[in-house]
Amino acid sequence: MHDRYAALEKGFTAPIRDVLWGHIYLTPALEALTKSAPFMRLHRIFQLGPTHCVYPGATHTRAAHSVGVYHLARRLLRNFLEQGADVWVSPEGIRSFLCAALLHDLGHFPYAHSLKELPLEDHEALTGIRLLREPLKSLIGASGADPYLTAAIINTALPGGEEKELRFYRKLLSGALDPDKLDYLNRDARYCGVPYGAQDVDFILSRLRPHPERGVDIDSRGIPSVESVLFSKYLMYKTVYWHASVRSATAMIKKAILQGLEQGLIPQEKLYDLDDQGLFALLAGLGDPFFALGEKVRDGRLYMVAAEFPYDAACHQELLHITSRSQYEETLAVDFSEAFGVRIQPEEVIIDIPEQITFETGLYVRDEGCYFEQSSGIFKAETVNAFIKSLQVIRIFVDPAYMTGYGSNEYAALLYEILHTKRKWV
């Protein structure tokens, strides 16, 4: 028992001052990880990408978020050791989990989730690869952690999932009330200046219970905390993450990168080590009208919403794949050109459809003997499905130069005719 506590408490003498959680303490070895070049790159990636175009305060970084996740992971483990988790965790495993929390976003793409839908490696897989390369491999080992276990906690595709301690840490790092979610909801809300994401972290941590197989359980007093996280996540997506202007900027960057990949002008590997400014510099150097989209986003000249309508699987299945959308964008550019009497280029029309989103509800409620969706809480499967349906809005963005008539009955009628009669999307 003593050696488990020592792994969490001994030698944590290096402070970091965080705007959200106050003083966060690391060991000198963990601090060395935050000074490594791969981690320093995270200081140059905005946590929310283009969201600062709408919420100017949203300039916090992946690095700040990563330190916050580490802090909450340490607090969580400290609570769990006092509740019996010391039976199935080891000192090396504890340090490996702390490293995994600190480094979980190391392979993240630049510019938030703009690149997530593109044919690229998952950022978790990229993180796992980087952790097993130098200098990180040796730095992780120097912290008392196992680099291979650290990588496997983050990248669940790596072998070892049959091991009890690894399964436990994986469930801690990704779940309904995980340190990642508790940090980003609170941090994003703070920097955007909105109240929706704020969570009572002290109370939440007090209601979580360790389980060797399920990872985390709650009791019925914790049900409101899960409900708060679910509703906060919904509101943050509705008002911040998937705000129309944020979706526009994200879609513009995604369209430019896809064009570069398809033309062979951007090798996949070239994207993996970029930061936000490096991404803009890459696009600026390619000299194609499509790549001017990056400059427009950088300068805040975003495309406007020409039409929006709810996603319907029966009508819009063909739009789910990004390559198919590119083909329809070319067709819409021709349709719009004919309808409006001006020449609209393919790069000036974008179809945006939100990616799949989940609301994790898999927590077990101990004193009610059931999982969350069957518990006494009000958030049933149909409620969560209603959240998802409400967020799935398809938007068609057009260069604002062609939007002078937007809002007029005549203009709206032309758009409806194209989308309803020709495309049968609305």
C-alpha cells in the first residue's frame, strides 16, 4: 500500500500554475516530459481551433488541457487508492497512467478537429507511436512509468487489453466522467465565457467508486453529476463546438487539406507534426484556389450559411463520406451558378455534415444495481438520441460574395428549388 501512495505523492515538487485548477504539481521527471519538443508543440495548437473567431477568449492550448487532465487523473487515483484500488494497481502502473493522462493528446492534429474526418491515422495511434520513440520513451521510463503500458492506455488498438490493470486505466481515461471530459468542459467554458460547461468536479470525484472491471462506478447521489455532464456536453456542442461559424472554418480547412491529399501535394506524414501556424504556412505555399481557403480562415473571412436542414439518414446517407460530398459540392456549384447567374467555383461551396458523436452513459449505479440508462435518472436512451438528432444539422456554406441576396424570398426559393427538386435533400 505504501509504495502505491508513494507513486502518487513522493517527489511532486515542480509546480505549474493553471488558470483553472491553481497549482498543479509534477515530479521533475514529469516536468521534463512537458519540456520535450513533442509536448511543446501542443502549446502551439489551440484547443478549440477556429472557435476564437466567435469566442475571442478561446485561445487556450492543447498543452494547458493536457496538464489539467493529468491533474484530475492524479486526484482521481488518489481517491481510488483510499477506496480499495490499491489491490489491483501497481506503482509502475500508477506512474504510467499519469504519463498517459499528461501525454494523451500528443498525436493530436493541428487546428482542433478539422482533420479528424480525413483519411489519416487516428491521433491516439499517432500518440502511441510517439511515446515509443526517443526522447519520450526514455523520459517516460525515467519517471517510473512503463512506456509500453503508457502507450497502450491511450491507444486501445495496442495489445494487452486482457490485462486487468491496463483495462482499468483505459476505462478511467475514457468514459462518462473521465478526467479528459471534466477538464475540457470546464476549461472550454471558462475561456469561451459561457456557463454551460462548468462542473462540480470536487463533488463528482467524491461520488466515483473504483471497480477492477468496469473502471468507474457511481452511487445514486452521483446521477445528477452524470446528467449535468451530458447536458453540458450537449450545450457546448450546440453553442460552441458546432457553432455555424466554427463549422464553416473547420469545413474550409478540411476541404483544402482533402484537395491537397487527393492531388498528392500534401503527404499524410507531413501533417502529423504540424502546429496551427505550420498548417496555414503549408497551405499558403501550395498556390491553388482551394488552398486560399486556409488564408481566408486565418483572416476570419469565413463562408456563410446558404442553407441548413436536419440530417435524415434516409435522404443524406450519400453525404456521409467526405469524398462523396466533394463531388456533390462540384454539382451544387454548377446548380448555383445557373440559378444565380454568376460563375461559382467548386471551392466556393461546401457541404458540412457533423461527424458521429456519442454521449457516454455506461456507468454502473451501485446502490440501484443497474447501469445509468436504467437508473432513476431522467436521461434515458431516447433523451440521448434526441440530443444527437438535434445536433445533426447539415449546412451548405458559400463564399459571402454570392450571398448579397440571402434572406430574400426569391433567393430562398431558388435554394429550396435546387435542394428539394434537384437533390431531394430537403
